[in-house]
Amino acid sequence: MLEAFENPAALAEAAAAAVLEALAAAIAERGSAVLVATGGRSPAPIYDLLAQAPLDWDKVAVTLSDDRFVAPTSPDSNERLVRERLLVGPAASAHFTPLSFDVANVREAALRAEPEVKALAPYDVMLLGMGEDGHVASLIPGSSVMDEAMNLAGDRFCLGVPAGVGSPPLARVTMTMPALLQARLTLILISGQTKREIIENGGGLPVHLLLEQAKAPVRVLWTS
């Protein structure tokens, strides 16, 4: 289940190769492809590699698994990361669907994101990070919307997460677990011994539900 890499650069190369393979196969088979990106430190080098890769990027749609309810110019914005590191060079012609909007509250932002995010499903490849509390996307233990977000019978793809959980504890828009399971391939990017032990030990955290389901293939890429 867990694939170990010697260093972050090797992990980034492997992840970028897997993403490109999935996107190219989707374009060849269906004429278009969908990538669900993520924030954090781990994916930035992957985005640098993808941005320069030869691909029919105008046939690729990109969205996010979650984002903070902040302006897209904020250092806390996952959209900013994707725009600055992925949607440049050849990849600038990809079509981006945001999760966060300049609206009254995070609930309204989620409702606005919902139809477009749902319309993009199923997703060809998804990148996810994982926190030391076992969260993926912004499915954060302790959040008031966790029951709804983790309900596999639910029909919502996007939910607003009120401020007070996560690091930083900002309001967020997140894909729900039913939405995450729409990916044809998911790559979870982790580093460090603590996160490796979370993956290997189980314990009923959001990441474990993702790993234990049988609907969507998941690969865990780890480096120390």
C-alpha cells in the first residue's frame, strides 16, 4: 500500500509521472481529463514538473480537493499555489475550477462550487496530502460538518468547513468523501515517520476510510 522513496525529489518525479500517465490515457480514451490538485508543501515540486510536461493541457480541467476561504492572492490559498506553480508554461491552457469565491460566507462558497465540481466527476487523478490528525482534503476530525462530509450515502460534493479546525484554523471549502471517491486514481503524498505510522496503524481516521474502501484505487507515496 505504501510506496517509499529515497527523497522528496524522487517522490515528486514518481507522482508527476503517474499524473501524466493518467491524464494522457484519459485524453486518449475520452478526449479530456480531470486533475484534482491539493495544497501544502509536498505537491509544489510535482506541479513544477507537470507545468512543463508535453500534454494537451487545453483538454485538461483542474480543480482542488479543498481550499481555504481566503482571497486567491492570500499565501494561505491553495488556488494561488496551483496558479503559480502548475498553471504556467504549457499547462497554462488547462481550465481551472476554483472552490473559494468572494461571497458572504463559506457555506455560500461551497454551494457555488458544488455544480461545477460535481459536473467534472469522475476525476481521472487526484492528489491529496494528509495531516498528522489523519485528515485528507479538509475532512478534519473535530469539524462540525464531519458527519455530513463523511457520509458515503450523501449527495453533496462540496461543503463549507467553519473556522476553528485545521492549521491554520481558517474556514475552508472541501470535497466530501463521496466526492473523493469519484477519482479513478488517488495519490496520497506524505513524509516523515509520524505520518507513515498513521497510514500503517489504522485507527478510523478520514485517511483510513479512503484507504479501506474498494471503489477507487489509492497509492500512498512516502518519503522520510
